[in-house]
Amino acid sequence: MDSALIPKGVRRCSIGQFALFVGVVGVVLLWGVFAMLLCWIKGLNQTNMNDYYGFALWIWADLAVIALGGGAFFTGFLRYIIGKDELKNIINYAVLIGFICYSSALLILAIDIGQPLRGWFIFWHANVHSMLTEVAFCLSCYFGVLTIEYLPLILENRQLDKVPFFHNLSHNLHEVMAVFAATGAFLSFFHQGSLGGVAGVLFGRPFAYREGIFIWPWTFFLFTWSAAACGPCFTIMITRLTEKITRKTLVKQNVVELLAKISGWMLLTYTIAKIIDTWYWAAVSAPAGGFWLMDFYSNNPLYGPWILITEVLICGALPACILITKSGRKNPFTLMIAAVLAVIGVSLNRWVMVLQVMAVPVMSFDKWVMYSPSWQEVATTILPVAYGVILIAISHRYLPIFPQERELNPIEN
Amino acid sequence: MFPFIFEWMWDMSHVVFMGGLWYALTIIGLGMTYCILKAAVDTAQGKGSHHHE
Amino acid sequence: MKIDRRSFLSFVIGGAAGTALTPLPWKLTDDLSIWTQMWPWTPVPQDGEVSYVNSVCTLCPAGCGISVRKVDDRAVKIEGMAGYPGSNGNACILGMAGLQLLYSPTRVKTPLKRVGNRGEGKWKAISWDDAISEVAGKLGELRKDQSSAVAGIVGSDRGTVPQLLKRLLTAYGSPNFMCSPSMDDSYALTLKLMHGVSASAGFDIENANFVLSFGSGIIEGWGSSVRMFKANSALKDKKGKMVQIEPRLSNTAAKADQWVPVRPGTETVFALGLAYVIIQESLYNKDFVENYTAEFDAFRQMLDAYSPDKVAEITGIDAEAITTLAKAFAGASNPLAVCGRGQGTTPGSLHEFMAVHALNALVGNINKKGGVWAVPAPDYIQWPDPELDDIAQKGIQTARADGAGSEKYPHTASLLNRLPEVINSAAQSPVQALLVSGANPLYALPDSKAVKKAFDKIPFIVSFSSQMDETAQYADIILPNHAYLERYQDVPTPTGLQTPLTGLSKPVLDPLFDTKHTGDAIIMIAKALEGNIAAAFPWDNYEVCLSETLGDKWDALVENGFVAQDFQEPGWEGAFTTPSGKFEFVSKACAAESDKPVFSSVTPEGDEKTYPLILIPYDSMRLSNGFIGNPPFLTKTVEDTVLKGNDIVVEINPATAKDRLFSLNDGAPAMLSTPRGEVRVRVHLSDGIMPGFMAMARGLGHTAYDDYLAGKGANFNELIGPAEDPVSGLDSAWGIRAKLTNVPI
Amino acid sequence: MSTSDDLKTKKDSVEAGDGSGGFIILFFIIGLVASLISGWLLFPKLLYSEKKQPIDFNHALHMELVDEGCESCHFFREDGTYAGVPKLAQCIDCHEEVQGESPDEATFVEEYVTKGREVPWLIYSQQPDCVFFSHVAHVKGAGMDCATCHGPIGESTSLKVYEENRITGYSRDIWGKNISGIKKHTWDRMKMDDCAECHVKNGVNQSSVQTGKGACFVCHK
Amino acid sequence: MKKEHSKAKKYGMVIDLDKCTGCGACMVACMAENNVPFKKDESNKLDSITWLRVFKLTNGKSFPDADTCYLPRPCMHCEGEHGHAPCVSVCPATATDYSHETGIVSQIYTRCFGCRYCMAACPYHARYFNWWDPVWPEGMEKLLNPNVSVRMRGVVEKCSFCFHRYQAAKEKAYYEGRQELEEDEYQTACTQACPAGAITFGDLNNPKHAVYELKKDKNAFRLLERLGTNPKVYYISTRKWVRQAGDNYLEGYETEGKVKKHR
């Protein structure tokens, strides 16, 4: 029925099966949309956030999806700037994942603010000293870049490509893609960092505060670094997941391995940097603010030292070691384990840098405050996941996302 | 965001930050304009209509 | 021309491009954001001319001078009135939230007649004429054969409005005029017995430099709170000392220089222990004791039983500390001992008052600078006695329903706390009609269940409340008073002030609703009853009555808000009019009491086996616990260790919480039961409460008022019963045995 | 995936390219012009609702009768606050009886003066609630004339129509008569930028850490 | 700018915790003055707008050595370094600002778009978000103060040191042809209300104002001073444990010389 739209030379499931799949995920999406409308119409009292948790699940989700979407900029950076040409076979997917992550982040931000109709103030009345301003600008600009990067993919749809203008546009965009990618990488380095800066500049919160250079606290660099390290892991993870679902190999092993290797080294160096940062913070910055390290990890039901060990060692050092060893990344199972761990690690880091920052009492007479999200928060956080799944499903079905698919899955007639 | 807005100051922060921003926006804008215009010219020249055949 | 897809698309793109070049999208974006600045459902306060109107606050007996800020005809804020004696420029937390009472949705806006069952909340609005004739009709009917069956309950008996009600009852033929009891009654009785005078106690705390407080919440609303706060700060500035004797670390205890956590109920013993040391060490004021007191030897003999060691055993405070404290107290140049627990809303044990007052006598600071003064009652109300017809003559001779003035309690004027039991134990209620003004007995009397039961037996209840409080909700007719900022009212000497003072509460703004001053309502009822009753009320209306009563003070009062009487420290000479003509350490009146020891303590109700713990109340400035319901602002300031959601939180020592059959965590729910009632609570583990005890805030658990107050927490009075003081008959209960049980979650 | 399908589309595109190219541009222009007209002309008409003042007022006439100019009626209270539009109490001295023959005057006396009702004037220069504007700071402090900001209202003989933004509820005079926000006189527009313009020029309260200009609390409450 | 700083005012507060009775009058005065909304249930203190909140400190000892102290916490109006308070520099839309002229940290409700970054930045929890539409029971909106704008749902609000009173005092001064304000002309609602006289307010830079000397008291301290927030609210307590609790005193960590001082 929709065969005219499907790329040539590849096999897709029946339209019925596809519609069923999209329909099921669509229900989840609608649930999220309902929750979103509740938040917009009734206000943020629909959430479990409070005056101690001004930032909560949503901001975590924002930080996490942007870190995970970091695969797009870093792969782009490697492909177009460094010149790792093999990566062209996975860049499309990385861009798509990035596009989903960034559009989701923007949507979540639009729900998260108390006055959505005033959202544009962040641009118009920008305070350039605020890390959030930097985030907003870079995020929006980079989202624009991602859209531009995603655009030729859309235009390569079999039917659209037939329109000469679109065909030419797509062709031209490819020609200058390196420029966009470079701009995107430039923006990304900044906003990934400024997301780290969001927590790092909070000198009233010794748990989050870090020293740094110029206006940038160390978390600025750590965030960029970790996004560059873990973003590609997420791309790998989603690629593998897509392959499992479609029961097809879509990207050649050597491409994945190359990305995994680079990711591994990034992760390793990041982990080392993170350990140094943690040590300096525990030994110097925190005590200067009146806190021992363990003050941050005791007297509360959740945040114990386990979280530090999990984040840095189990989800940092361990996957890094797997990925930098050849056998580790050759074995699909350990590769997947490493990717998943890295993804958990970076998500956990973002959780800590948002939620634990809020939980730690700063005044000695204040209390640890725990938080659990309301269903509306959960639903609106799942909304982008559903949206992402649908967009991936549609894109995969109708667009030539994986250049190697035809070669890897020849149709036998 | 613009120099005519109340919050704007002619200081280092604004020059660096907004400079970076407008630089990026200019590149993106120029790049897109170039691509669209060139695509239009190409189309007018008849490119791309039969390339699959 | 065929409009195909492409043409349409082109049209749309052209339209979009064009629109972007018009102000439309930009102006809309801007206007939508501006719309959020002025959401129609968010109120915008109207601006106008600012003015200040001075008045006197009548929300509690402290009577602070207030200055109400108005914007045009709206009252927007209450502040303190500078220069007002005692409160000088400040008001308390409740006083400042007073506008929420004025503008409260729970105001009674028009006379109401009950149409549903009692307490059901079904009312019919009626006209004032109908309301007055209804009340007068009912009273007229009753007067035929049982005039003494009409009772009146007021908050305090001072001031013209309560006196008008009293006059109405007298002319009508009923002796049953009752006031809400408080520590002022106990102090008055103490002065009557020990000084032999009819006076209220004034505390020259500003000049004291050692304050020994027996559980009095000096900075928690005891006496005139604002004045006490100022005195406390002044004490800090001049490096004076404050010692707090109390089982719980109250704010006063925390701020005191020394906190002496005696076992509750043993305060009397502790005071006597101090007296023992003072006498033993010969630290007492020889001049005063030798020349102006009687029964000193009897007192000294009685004290033999209170050596520091024995007192230590009973009170739990070690002997050395007792001795040190006694010496410090007696050694201070201006020591002052005060009592009356918490805010002094319950009268307490008369023996305790007398024991504490004996300490003041020992150090000779009675009627002296920095001491306790006997302040004569205000004398401006000089109405001729009403003419009494036969019915009235006969009626007022009848014995009072509450037993006050009887053989058993000859010294006490009013015993409202005994009324519920008297009614409940009688076959037919001795009270057939009840008029309630400025009081909320259904909430504020101990053992609310019994009070309600008693009220059920009273066929006709009239409330004069301006708010729909518990008692008003239970009334048959409500004759709503103006809110306190809408009316004239004389304000007698603030409680505890050492110099007589008359204040005048003035209307700050015109009445918002169809209400009438209770004074006017009483006059109207009297006129409707005709005969000698009407004759007893020669005034056209209340304002005339008030201005005539205040006479030459009126103009000054209207002008300045108060008239201070020139009053010096009374001194000792001729100050005592007891049978001996001297200060009596051991009053004959008490000694007449059978063979019991002269100074006794009160034990809490309930048996220890069933109820291993003891529940005590505590007062907080943030909770109004009198007849005024907490306004929303106050309730907002209540900490979550006092009220959480709708659960009241009780303080319990962590050691006690662990000691129970089940272990309780902070914030855990539990059932609290006493011999009188049971409520669901949450526990707050606090190191500030003595092990074995629990403390619960007073002022919550209202069933009336609006959603901002009703149903929040529990009323302490539902859990405690009254304990009759053997001398005064007043309520002397300070706590009740209780237990905690687990609640299934 | 049929080849015939492909062929058909190709034919379409060829036709479109040849035949309807002109139409496409024409439609583009139609769309452009239509939107320009509606955005510039229709939109402002729809955005504002026109409201008439309860009664008309002749400023010029009153100016002749008073001694102290604007401040005769628009005065400062003793606490320095600005009384704004006069209250009935001020008018009543002269207007207890109907003066002259204007029907508005008759309405004023009958509807408002006799009944003791305040006139619900619509205030052209009413700033939003978030704005704190101190008249006294400008008039007494800086010695400015009323007309500097308000224009020659004192010379007007009748009140203009009050236009209210349907979305924001603000007077049109705040944003300005001109929909594009262009102004000729100071009184054409009363937005934050207009206040700031003068404050910056004169160096008033330039104490903000964030902007180096006026601190927010100078004009906001 | 530098020159302006020297003669600039720096309004601040000194709160004597020995005198504070914890009565809460300051809280109510603040709420009444500043149109702070109230809900039916305010017992969840994590969602209860209280510009000035009185905290209760405990010394952690057991009966009968336990001790408590109340600590009123308005907005600290942090100066940070050169006016870069923790909250001011993070606000993306310039809705909060620091004025060198008064030293007051402002919050503009109509500019704020509710991102709550400032709340994350403030260690004192002095900032509150309007999670709910403010609702006054019928008739009670009459007590709203026209000098303070009512906040709408979805924005952050906080103590302004009753800045509208400064504006009002200035208006009076202009009317009377003056430029400068006397100490008593501008006082916050809480200062004025405190029955115990525990709060003193004035210009920390002005030797004629009471706060100038009070802040130098040997028992004076500021909350979380070592974080470098440079707050303008000082506290005085003769109790050592209170002073230590106020600034996260670290047992065994030599802080001498390491604590950032911004006096």
C-alpha cells in the first residue's frame, strides 16, 4: 500500500503490522500529551516538584537526553572534522537520534517552565551570564542544525527525491554538510558544557559547585566529555536495539567497533578526569564550604556512597575498559553491556547533578528532602520516548537511514 | 539578544556570547540560503529531473 | 484555473512569508505574554488614598493599640499603634492577621434562625426585628416561672458589653452570669485571699531583673504578649535573668537563661522548696515579713516538709540546683515569680498560685517596683443598680447553677467549667435559655463531648458571635455582632498591666454586613422585654450608653485611643485588707479546708496501667486558642511538627517513643487515647519533652469555620476533662493520662 | 512498487514544471499580499476594542478656570502619592448643580453627583499593575512638565475614544497608536523602553548589576 | 561605577536571635504586607510561600540538655562578589537583579517565566514558586495591598526587603523636596512588626544607622558565610551552637583564613 514510499531494495514489514506497532506506541504518546496538556492548563501543581525541588525529573530527562543525543554531534565531529569516513554508515542514525533527543529536550523545557507563553523571554531578554541562557541558545541553534542535517534524509525519500528541487536541495545540503556539522559541533561543545555549568556554577550549593577556568566550572568540561563518550554508546545501543527489532543487521560491525573504540577511550579519559574532579571536590571545595564528602552521602534513605561507586566505577571505568579492549568490543554481548552501562552511567551522573543537588541540605538546620515524580511528570517524560520510537519507526520505514542495509540484507527474489 | 533590547550591554560577555551566537546563526543562515538558492538554480537548469533514469 | 496542491502550497508559503512581515505574529506573541501578566482570574488590588485609623485590638484580653492602614475604604493591614501603653507600636501575630477575621467568609452576615437540626448548619436569614422579638418572646415566656433558668456566658466580665448582659440578667431575674475562666480568676482569688483585696494582678515586669516563671509562657502569649516580648528583650538588654520551670522545652524555656524541667504537677512543691531555702538561709525580706505579713510561722512550719532533698525527690530537680536557684532569686534586686501555665487560658491550681505568690512575698516585692501589684478593677462603669420587680428579686436570690458563691466555693464568682456537669447530671437542665457573647464554650471548655451533651439539654441558645464558630453553629438564633474593627468597645486594663488603663476600640470602617453591636442587641432585647427590664436600659443605643458611661474620658478616648490612670506603686502600707490586716501566707480560707495539707497538688485523671503516658497541652503564639478561630495567615505559620495535613502532631521524647510496645518513627501516625477521648495523631520525636510525657498544641481541631481551619488537627479539650480545684472550684487540670496505640496503615 | 506509478508522477512533475509555474508564483503573491493586508490593516482593528468614556470631558475649558494648571485637579497627596484622576469629591464643589447645557454635564450631575457614584473613567495611560511609576519623582524631583510625557492633553476639548487591547486588557496608548510601535512624540507610547530611554540618557538610577541601566525595582513593584 | 559604590546604600538586617521569640509575627506581617497567598493546607512546607520563614534550630542534644533557637530567614539579598548573588547571575531572563544603589535583589514577577533555576541556586530556600493560582476566599481580596503586585501562577517570588516601602518613602521625600531618607522612613514590615524588637534594618554602609554597629557585634554571624554568598542579613546569638549551625562549622577543619569574607 505504501510501497511507493519505501526505499528501493529493502524489505519492510506489512503496513498492518506497522500501523499496529505505531498505534500501540501512539497510545502511550497520547497519554503523555494528555499529561502535558494538564501541566499547561492547570499549571505545575500537577507535578510533585516543590520549592526544594525546583528542578526534578524533567530537568534530569533534559540533561540525560541531551547527553545521549551527544552521539549526533560527536559522530558528526568525527565524520566531518576528523574525517573518520566509515562513520558515514551510522551518522544518519546518529543524527536522527540526536534530532529526537533535542526536540524532546525542547518540548520538556516548554512543559517545565511555569509560564510557557513567556518562554521566549529567555532569548529576547537574555542574561548572558546565565548558563541556562547559553543552554537555550545553543540548544535551539543546534536543534536547527540537526534539522538541517535530518532534512536531506527526508528529501531522500523515494517520492520526494523525484521532485527536482528537493533532489537538488538534498544534494547541495550534502555538499556543505561539513560546514553545518562543524557549526553543530561548535554549538554542541558549548551547550553540553553549559548544561554541566548549570549545576557547576551554583556556588550556593556545595554539592554541585566546582571551581573552573574563566567562567566555566569543571563540570562544564566533564559534561561535554561525558556526552561525547556516552552519546555514541547510546547510538550503538539504539542501533543494536533496532537491529534486534527489525531482525536485520543494519550497520557493519567494523563501523560499530570504530565508534565503540573511540567512545571507550573517551570514557576512560572522562572517568579519570571525573575521579580527579571528585577527589579535589571532596578534599578541597566541599570542606571549604563546610561539608565533608560523607555529609552528601549520609543521613538520607537514598543517596549513599553506592551512587558514586556506581557512577564512576561500574558505569564509567568498567565499560571504558570493555570498550578499549578489542575482544570486549568484538563480542556483541560485552559491547552491548558496555554501551548500556555507559548510558546508565551518564544518566546517573545527570540525575546526581540535578536531583541530588536539590536533595542535599545546605543549611545545617535544613532537612534532606526526597522526591518522587507524579504520574504527570512520568507520562510527560515517557512522551518523548514514545515520540522517538514512532519517529524512528517511520524514518526507518520510509527513509534510507542505513546506507549499508541493502548490502547487508540483499532481497532474494 | 539585540543591541536595542533593554538588557543588552556592550561588554565582553555580550560581545563574546552574542558574537558566538550570531556567528553560528549567520553560518547556518548563509548555508541554508546558499543551498536553497543553488537548488533553485539547479532546478531551473533542469538538473535532477532525470537522474534516476 | 485549477487550484492544485502545489498552488495551494505556494499560497500558504506566500501567506506565511507575508504574515512574518506584518506585526501580527510578533504582536500576538508579545500580547499573549502580557496576557499572562494580567490573567483575569488573578486579582489586582485597587489603588487609592492611604490613611491610618487607630484603634484597640479586642481579640484577646491583652488589648494592644493598633493602627489600621486603609486604602480608600478598604482595610489592608494592621500594625501596632505607637505610644500605646504596653504594646507600644506593636501587635501580636493574631492581631496583625485580624483583617482576615474582618473579611472572613465565615462572618455571620445577617441574623439567622436555625431551621435544621442543631449543628446541622441549616439557617434562615431573618430580619433584626424578627430576631429580637423571637429572643424577647422566648425570654418573656421563661420569665413567668423560671427566670433564673436563663444564663449568660461571656469571655470576660470586664467592659460595658458583658456588664450590659449582666444587667439584663439581673433585671430579668437570673444570677447566672458566667465568664470564661482563665488564670486571671486564679490571680484575683489569690489576691483576695492573701491580700484581702478585690483586684487583678499586675506585673511590673519591665522593672524586674530576675523572672522566675512557673510554666508561664512569657514569650508565648502569657499576659499581654506584646508587652511581655518587649519586657523579655529588655531583660536581655539589661542582662537580667529568666528561669523557666516547665517539663517541656517551650520557646520561653529555650530563651530563658535556665530551664528547670520539673515533673509537671509538682510546681507547687518546687515553689515551696524554694521558699524553704529562702527562709532557711534567712534571705527573705525582713521588713516586709515582720511588719506586713501574718501566719509566717504557720507557713514556716508547713514548709518543714519541703526540704531541698524531699523536693528534689518529688520534682526531679536536684537539691543543689534548688538551693542555688532559691539563693539567686532571693539575691536579685528585683525578683519576680509568676505562674499560670502557657498563655494562662486555664485557671490552674489555686495552691500553686498562692505558693508562687508567697515567694514574691518572701522577697518583699509585692506592690513594689519590679513586683506584683494589686491593680484595682476599672471604676468607670457607675450605673445605678437596676430596679427589680418581684420576679427579678426572687430570681437573683436563687442559687447559681454553676455553684459559684456557694458554701463549697464561697470566693469564686463564676464557675463555667462546672456548668456542663451540673446540667448533665440534672434531670432537667437548670439552664433553659443561654446567651453567649464573646465566648466559644463549645470549643474552649474542657471535655467538649460533655459540653455538647449539656448544650443539647438547653432548649434555647442565642449567640452574638460575628463568626460562625462552634457555639454559634449550635445556637438557635444568631444575632451577629459587628466585627471587632467595625464597632466601638471599651477595653479595660490589659491583662497583667500594673497600671489601670482604659482603651477604646473604634470602628475602622463601616459595617460590611447587616450586623448589630451586641450592646445594641442587648438594649433592644431589654426594651422588647419591657417593664423594669426596659427601664434598666435608659440609653437609646449602645454608643450613647458607652459615651455616657465613659463620661469625661470619652473625648480623650476618641482622640487618643486610651486614657491612662495616674497610678503609682501601691506599696505595703494599708494595702492589705485581710482579716488580719496583713499579707497572709496561709489564708484562713484555705485552712478551713478539712484536714488536707494546705498546699496540694493536682494529679492527672486516669489510671497509670491503662494510660502509661501523660498528655499535656502547650500554647503557641501561632495558634489562637481562645474564642477566636485561627485566621489563615496564622495557620500558615504553624510548623509541620505541630500540624501535618489534617493530623495534629504530638511531641514525644525519642526515648519514650522507643520504649513503647511498638517503636514510633518521627512523623508516624498513632491513636492517642485518654479517659475522655481518642484522636488520630502523628508523633514528632522531640528531645525537648520529658520522657513519659506527650505534648499537644492547643487551638486546633475546630469543627466550625471554613476549610482553612475546620477539620485541622484535634481539639485538646476533647481529650481532657476538668479537674475542680478544691479551693476555687475552677478548672485545675494540667494534663491527663494517655496512651498511644498503633494505627493500621 | 510499480513502474507505472513512477511514470505518472514524473509526468505530473513535468507538467507542473511547464504549465503551472506561473500559477505557482501568482498564488505565492496572492498569499503574500493577502497576509500583508490582513496583518497590517485588519489585525489592529480586531485587536483593539473601542470603548467610550462614561461622559465627555473638556480639559481646555477647565484649564481656563483653575489656577495651578494640571495640579489643580491631578494633585499629589501629602505622602507624595499621586491622586490620579479626580474623584467626585473634587468635582462636587462646582458641579452640584448642572452647569451649562452640555448633555454630558447633565448626565454627570444626574448619574454620578446626585447618586454619589464615582465616574468609572477609562484611563488612557494606566500602567499595568507590575509597574511602579512615581509621578512625584518626575514632577517634583526632576521638575518635568506633565505634557512632556502626556502631551497637550490640557488643550483637548473632548475625550478621545479609549481603545483596549482585547488580549491584554491594556490601554492602546501603552503600546502606542502605531501598530508597528513607531512613535513621534514621547506620549505616543509608554512602554518600558520609553522609560528606559530617558533614564539612560539622563543617567537616572543606573545601578543594575545585570544591565548597567536602571535597576528593575526602580520601576517595578 | 566604582565611585557610585562608595556612597551607595546597602540595606541589610541584623536579627538578634536571643530576642527572637519565634512568635511568627514577622511572617504574618510580611504576608499581609506583600499579598502572599495562602492555601487551605499549608502544612507541606515544601509548597508554602513564606518570604520570611522562621526556622527552628535544635542543638541535637537529648533531654534535658536539648536547646532550640528560632531563626527568621528572609531573603538574604546576597551581594556575592560585586552584586553577583547566586540567584541573580543564573536567571536566564534577567528577571532578578541586584542594585548597587540599594543592595537589594529584586524579582520581577512579570518577567520571570518560571524556570526555577534561581531556586536551585539559592541555598537558603528563600525563593518560592507559585505552583498554584493564588486564590483569596470571597471577600478577602479586599485586604490586598496595592503597593505590591499580586503574583500569578508559574513564577518565582521572594522577599524584597519591602522595597515598595522604599519607593513610598522616596515619594514622600520627593514631595517634601528631599533626596535622602531617614533611617526610620524605610523599614521592612517584619522589622516594624517584631514585638520583641529582634530585627533591626537599615543601611549597612551608613554609620548613623543602628545596623552599622550591630553587624560588628562579636556574636554576629551570617548564614552560610563561607560559601561566598555575602549575605546582607546578620544574626546575633550568644549561643555558640547557634552560630556554628548557621555556617556549617566543620569540626576538625581549619577554616581560619579559608572562609571567604566579604565585609
